[in-house]
Amino acid sequence: MGKVRHDSVLMNEVFATLAVRPSDIVVDATIGGAGHFATLLAALGEGGGIVGIDADTAAVERGRMAYALDRRPERPVAHLVNDNFRNLARILERLGIAPVDKILFDLGWSGYQIVSSRGFSFKNDEPLLMMYGDGGVTAADIVNSSSEAVLANILFKYGEERFARSIARSIIVARTRERILTTGALVTAVIAGTPRWYQKRRIHPATKTFQALRIVVNDEIESLREGLMAALSALAPGGRLAVISFHSIEDRIVKTILRDAANAGSGSLVSKKPITPSRAEIHANRRARSAKLRVFERSTTEPGSESTSQTSPYMLSYV
């Protein structure tokens, strides 16, 4: 396996819209490839702090390495947490940190996950797992145990797959011959369930099927709702929440939750329309083409704007 490449998307736009100050308390709810984490860390100084969260232990380790490389005497507090961001409220309570000034959710998956042999990519034949963390229900479990109706509903609801029914039927037929345990076997079933013209498009015919299964395996929709609601509650007056989404299902949830918070008087959207990558970034990184950044700023009229973090400025902790 060659060197893994991961380019964090909308880096300049995230940095500009979050406007991180050296004394801020910042949460990177999705460390991933640690690109955003390292940039946010560099903007902070003594008196500031950063909480990095990821369900993937390898991502937490990348965050640890980024912190170790920062040898400034004035570097901020850093807490690295191996957990799902849906538990953000519990994580911050456990750390004794509230409120926080800036929060980032990058909902994309990193280049490291693509080559992790967990079944995220249909380009290689590998075990059909698709979990971000360890343990739990796998994509293979769902594919081999769900009824045709349930499979079709999953593909249509979470993948917006127009051929959901025929793909589900094809999966059922395929698994009667042999259990579908690899990405290659699933791709074969998907292709058998789609018309030839669909297979010749620029987008791989299994893209939406893989997306849908990944979302269900990791309970991504409910995790996102819970994580965003916790983030809004944790924001200090004047604090900002930035969310990068990569497909329409995620973006609709983000848009609705932030809009409802604005309508309730909790704050306002920094821009009415989502911020999207420049042509230059898309040309350099094709994964950025579907990215959308939405930013919410909490109202400054609420009391209690001072951060209450009591931790040492040189502490690196794991939870």
C-alpha cells in the first residue's frame, strides 16, 4: 500500500469563518486525518484549549501526533477522546469544559478510512464491515440478514438510490448462493441489479448502496442530530459552530437544525447559503466537489460567556 493522501476540505474557509482566537476553547468533533485539527491547534495559544473527538482510534492517534509535533511553549490544553460525537455533551461534562467557543464537524471520511480495509471503498475487495469504531453490527450482517423490503428501504432512504428495489432483489438472490461477506461480492450484486447504462456513468453504480449501508451501520443520522443539538447547547455566547457535509441527506439535517436554532432566537447563520469549495480546490481534490459548509453563530445576549475550563495548559489527556 502506497502513501495515504488526505486533504482536508475547505480549510481556508473553515479557518476564516470560525475566526479562532488564541484563548478560545475549540472542539474538533471529527479528527479524521487531523488536517483541521492541526490548523485549529496552531491558532490557539496558552490559555486556550482543544478537544479532539473521533470514534476511530487511528484518528485519535493522528491527533495525538499532531499535538506532539506542536512544541510551542505556549501551546494550549489538548484533550483527545475516542468516542462518537453524539456523546459530545457527556464528553464535555466529563472533562469539566463548558461552554466552548468554536466547534467543527467535518462529516466526510478521510483517505485513511478508505484504505483501512474496513469495507468503505468498492475499489478494493475487502471485508464488508464499514464500522468507524470497533465492534457492533457490520454491513455484512445487514446485507445477509435483512429482508428485501428492509434492504430496499435502506438503499432508498439513506442512499437515495433510484434502483433500490432491483438492487435489494439482486442481493437476496446473490446471498442464496453464498453469503455476501466482501465488498467485491456486494458490488457484483449491485451491478446485477442495475441497467447497463447506469453502470457506464461517471459515478460508480455501487456508490449510493455503500453510502446507505455506511450510514445505517454507524447510525450516522441520529448521531448527527444528537451531536449538533449538543454542540448548540455547548456554545458560548458569540461562539460559532461550523459543519461540513458531503451529501444531501446530511446537509438537509444540518440546514434544518441550524435554521430552527436561528428561528428560535438562539443565534444566526453566518451566511444564508452554504459555502462551497473553489474551482481550484475541486480541481486539486475531487473529494471536495460535494462539500458544503454551514456556520452558525450563537447570540451574544445570553449570560455566562466565560469559559470554565480548569485544566493545565500542557496536559494531553485521553478519555
